[in-house]
Amino acid sequence: MSLPEKLHLPISRRLFVSGAAAVAAGPLLVKPEGGYAQIPTRNARHLPEGVFTLGVASGDPLPDGVVLWTRLAPSPVTGGGMPDTPVPVEWEIAEDEHFRRNRRRGLTTAVAGLGHSVHVDVRGLRSDAVYYYRFRAGTQISPVGRTRTAPAARSRPRNLRFAFASCQDYQAGFYTAYQHLAQEDVAFVAFLGDYIYEGPRNPNAARQHEGTDEPYSLEQYRNRHAQYKTDTNLQAAHAAFPWIVTFDDHEIDNNWADEVPQDPGLQTPEAFRARRIAAFQAYYEHMPLRRSSLPSGLDMQVYRRLRFGSLASMHVVDTRQYRSDQPATLAAAQDPALTMTGPDQEKWLVDGLESSGSRWNLLANQVMWASNDRKAGPEQVFDFDNWDGYRVQRRRLLERFGAGRVSNPVVLTGDRHCTWVCDLRPDFDDPSSPAVAAEITGTSITSGGMPDVAAFHASYDPIMAESPHWRYIDNQRGYVVCDVTKDRMVSSLRVVDTVWATSATVRTAAEFVVEAGRPGIAAVQEEPATARAAARWDGPIFDVHDDENAFPLRS
């Protein structure tokens, strides 16, 4: 929210470069819930040094606005290091990186109750336009971020280019993929879950988590999020584009389902509810989310919809907060009462897909839809944390996809630490069942560490021969860049040669084509096998705890 124009005092180029002047604006500040509060300016003049150690970010682009984020945290992994008082923070957004063509400017309040995080929902911007933004607290100036608004709702964009990523275990390696993602020419990044990992310190990893145990309290989750945010490559990727984020399991506890933790024998219902409340608040405090996602007790609203003109709609789903507990057997997975989304979200999703009016309907999704047998031969073994555990609801939704009322659905998925590109069918056991959608499950940024590509293909190529809906599989690390036009969507798998060094090279390992009006994957183009072999890692080997492979699989 902006202040009256008479309070909009410019930040000079000299001030931006040196950070040497005091806050010029008066004491009126916008409270997080709106209105004005009298906050003494001395709170901003006597701040610890280095309050912007976590960088800046933006998110959830609209045609006329975007969310701007930062958090004041001079001691990021030891509680934040801020005084327990509200602090005025000035923000500005401009059409140029030198801030000579300012569009909006105002003041907000960073309060201790929200970890001195700042979420500014800026409106009144031009559609489909690039902007630059920054913050000031006291004499300190934040790094400059770059963001972009969405196309106008009724516009007809010729193309949309974006990236998606997931699974960035800090201990599994370095964020070399973000070095390259930050240089891509994309409108936004969709992050599909596992932003942090809750595991304890692993002394044999490439780098170690802070603390000695898993986080349980609000301060511990804040410290874990803040540690991830201190990574300069992750900061660069946040500062380069707006992000559309959703969570999966590791932001709280591995494989949690609604109010059920992974290990109910070790966490009481009361303890896990308290943990979920703390984890949700810390997640909100560190993400560029609107106030509509501010947690309320156990609940946090993260499923939402964003539109990019008439070309595409992004339906962001939540597959954790409302799901039934995972079944234990294949027979139990056939229970029609089991739900991944809860009935309200399912109705929201179906209604939105069928009435979007968009050429393409993209799902920002956490866990894999396609059936994924883990064992070659007649015996079937599945991971029931995925949609394989919720088969009746999956079939019901896929039948709606195939009824002709959803235009060009493509599911974008995280979680697997591998790339799995599939045709989605209502009946995966019937090879003649028609494809009704495509799913592109992207690999991880780091989770799983350096991949053993040969061992992966030795295990899964025989299963792929028995799974005609699988179109491509691989387990290298990286992200996916998607180019969407009226006629087709081309998704490029961008992989790095290492996550166990502080820098890496990147290449396109494969491209996947979906054609409008033709459900499923139309074409797959892979790099030569020699290119993959040439990327073999010859450096040090680190111990990696990969939950994706450790999950107990059941037939």
C-alpha cells in the first residue's frame, strides 16, 4: 500500500550506491493489515548492520501487481538478530534499474511477530512489464530485484516462457543450477515444493544444516529457512524473476499428511500440530506470498490460480494439507474415500480448469500423477505417497480431463529427484486407454546429490519397457524451462554437470513437446548418449540422504 504522495521522497542515486543517508520519510507507516501506525523512526536509525543478508524476492505476478519480499535478519541462523521492536521499511518499484522512473513508493512495518519479514502487495502497475525494486531500513539499502507483471487478463500473448524447479536439499550439494537459472530469459519461476529440508545435520555432506536436530519450534524453522536464503545463487534466482511457490512435505516433516506426521509413534498429535503451525509461519515469513496466505492456526491458503492472458492459467495445488493418510497396500489405495486434495480443493480445481478460458491449463503440483511401478516383472511395487496411493480420485480427475472440457492440461510436478515425462491416462493398466494430459516431472536442484545415471537406468529402463505411458526418464540435476505458444508447449530439461562443486556448466539434456489439441507427449528429443557420458563426475564423493529412494515401497 502506498502512502500519500507528499510522503514519497526520492532515494537518490548517491544514496543507493553508498547507503549513507538516513530514512527521509516521516513516521507514518502502513500496517500489515492496512491503515496507519505511528512507529518511531529511531527504530530504523539504530539497527544492526547487515539487515538485508537474505536478499529480496517477488512473487505471484498479476496483470497490475506483484508481491515484494524481504526479511530483516542480520544474524540469520541464530534467531535473526533483530531487536524486538517494529521497524519502518521503505520500498520502491521503478521501470528502470537506476530508479529514475519510479512507479510506486511507500512505507511498511517489519514486526517481530512475523520475523521482521516484509510483504508488499504492489498494485497499479502496467501489465506484462519489467520492474525493478528495492528496500531501505535506516541507512541500509537492499539489493535490487527485478520482477515482471503478468499479461492483461484479456490479452492474447503470443508466447509465455517460464521455468520450474523443486527439491533443493542444502546438504545434498551446491545450488549450481541456480547460477544458470538466474541467467535464463523467463517470466517467472514456479517452485513445486521441498524448499527446505527438515533433516538434522549430516557431517559427511557437501555442506551442513545449521543446528543439531530437526526443526520443531518457530525459531528453529526460521533458522533453517534463513540458512537456505543465505545462498547467493538462490538469492540471485529470486532477485531475477517473480516466483510462484507451493510447499510439499519437507517444509514441515517428511511425508506428512494433514495432521499425521511421518512417525506418529514419535510425535504426538499435539506436538505435530504445534510443529505444523510453526513451520507454516516460518514458510510464510520467507516467501513472496500475499496476505491471503498468512497462516491461521493450522491452516494456510496456498492453492490459488494465476492467469497469463488468454494463453495460460497456472493452477497451484496443495497435496499435503487436506490429504488422507497414505495407504499401506495396493488394495487400500483403491479406497474411494481417500483424497489427495480434500473435496473443496477438488471442486475448486475442476471448476477452475473447466472455466479458465485459457488455451493451456498448467498445474503446479507436488507429487507424481502418473503410475510409477518400481519393480520390473509381474510384481508391482509403488510409492503410495504419490497419486498411486489415491487411485479413485486420480481416475476421476483424469476422466474429467478427457471429457473435452479442459483445454490442453499439462501437469508440472516436483518431488521425485528425477525427470519423469509421461502420458496421463485414466487407466494406466490398459495400454489402449487414451492419453488425456501430459505430465512433466522435473528433477531436483540438489536433492539426491550427484546422480549415478548408469545405475538409475539399469534399474528403471526395464520397468520403462513395461510402462508405455513413460516417455522419458533420467536422474540428472537441474530445472525445466517451458516455452508456450498457441500451438505447442516445448519443455527443455536443463541439467548441470555437478552439484558437488561451487560452479558448473549447464546443457539441455532433452526437450519434450506437447501439441495443442493432442493430449499427452507428442515428441521427445534427447541429447546424444556421448554428451551424458562426458559429464561424468570425477571429484570428491559425499554422503547424501535421499528420502525419495529411502521411502518404504509396498506392493
